[in-house]
Amino acid sequence: MSTIPLKHCMHNLDVADASLSGSSFDNVSLAESTFNAVEIERSAFAQVSFSKSTFKGIKLDDVRFENAYFTNAEIRDSKYDGMRIEGILVTDLLTAWRAKHN
């Protein structure tokens, strides 16, 4: 596979039916981009901002968030099986909350 360096440039890319596996993005803005049917499994993210982004139909099995900011984040209509926050099962938290508020 060849490498195409893009440094110190401003381009809009229209990429379809392609493999960019093994690529590296450093100090890159992908603001206002659209991602559809994209695989980013086994990828690492550090110092990444997803502020004001929307995620729909996203598979987050076996992911880990550390030192993340979830200020004003909203999760709804999702599956929480096995999901833990600070070691506590989210399903247990939701069950306890519903029991208290119903």
C-alpha cells in the first residue's frame, strides 16, 4: 500500500470504497465532516474533540473512555448491557433511578 503525504494543506476529500487502514492523522481538522459506514475498530484517539457531534447507530462494544469529558452529553434509546460507569453497571443505575422516580 502506498503512502500519500498531505502536510500543511487545505483540501476537501471525497473518499469512497477505500481502505485507509493504518493511516495517521496528527493535528488535523475533520470538522463538519460526514462519516457513513466507516470502520475505525482497534483505533486509538487521544486529545480528540467530538464536541457538538451526533452519533447514531454507533457500535461501541468493548470500548474504554478514560479522562473523558461528558459535560451536557445525552445518551438515549441505546443498549447498556455490560456498560459500566466507574465500575457500576449502568443497567443497575437505571433500575435504581426508575424505582425511585416511579
